[in-house]
Amino acid sequence: MFPWHNIDTVLLDMDGTLLDLHFDNHFWLQLVPQQLSLLRKISLADANELVTQAYQDVVGTLDWYCLDYWQRHLGLDILALHHTAVDRITIRNDSMPFLQALAGASKRRILFTNAHPHSLALKLTHTNLADGLDELLSSHESGYPKEHPNFWRYAFDKFNLDPARCLFIDDSEVILAASKLAGVGYQLGVSNPDSKKPYTVFKQFPAVSDLLDAL
């Protein structure tokens, strides 16, 4: 699928790419509205409407991914709420075999995630994902989400990367497009980020439902 001799480094998203996105979808689309409904004594429908609008207001910004922002904005203990659903944090079946294959091919493996550092730490604690990575970066360290060109400038500099010799894998076509615009040489989508939802159709980039198919 790719000219692997031209690729030194594989940049990997976390949620929906290496981890099942079901945890995040359950958390933000079900658990948060339920808790907000209880806290504010409003109907679940009203709570859903409130959080949907709140999400739309900051989509594509760092606040969208910031647990501190949502804790202040919604008045919920977001991190404590995360801990109530940790049993849903699962690594995809193809992730570790793929990461091990990359190591065997002497490819550098770097996690690029928009996840808040607290969320990242929680997920690394409840999976063995860190065993398959060489380095990692939360976009919160850069001050910009992966959708923003400044994230990519920061990341290239931090890890001394030649972007033209990198492959970036993500379940978001918008973020894949941002990486291409920033100069990343190769992109790959993940078409089944949430094991409980239908597959995603990618229009601009190749995509797989099994990461091993990229090898």
C-alpha cells in the first residue's frame, strides 16, 4: 500500500486508531449528558441538546479535547467520571501486532493525540499501548490541536522529523488533511474507529479496517 522504503516514522493517532473509540463515544455522548441531566435536574433530551451545542461551539479547537475546559463549562468532575467507565477502554486487536511489525521493520513509532494528558495517562494505565510506542505527544503540550498547522510545526521540531518521510494514521479525514497540508508524506485512515458503529467512508485518503493491511 505504501513505499515503506521511503517511510522512516509512523505517526499514530490514539482514540479510534489504536484504541477503540467506543469508550469516548459512550463517555461524551451518553455518560456526560446523563450526569448533566441528574446534576441540573433537567430532562435527558434537554441535557443532550445542551451538550451537543456546547460541543459544536468548540469543535476543532483545543478546548474540544480539554478535560479542564469541560469540567469548568459543564460543572462536572470529568476526570472522576472517566474512572467510572475505564472498563470500556480497550486496545484494538490489530494495534499491538501492527506496532510490533513496525518495530521489526525499524520504523519509529510516535503517538500524536489530541487527548488531554490526564485522559492519555488513564488510557496508558489501562492498556499496554505504551509498550508499542517509541515516543508520544499530546497536542495540549503544543498549545494547538492536530487540526492546526502550528501543532505540526511544533511536532516536527520536537522529534526532529522529516515530514516527507512520515506516514500518519488517524480516523479523522479532517486531521489527515491537516497533516498533508503540513507536509506529511503519507496518510492512512481507519474506517472502523468505533467497534459498535458502522464503518466510515473516506473520500480523500486510503483507509483500512485492519492496520495490518497497511503493511
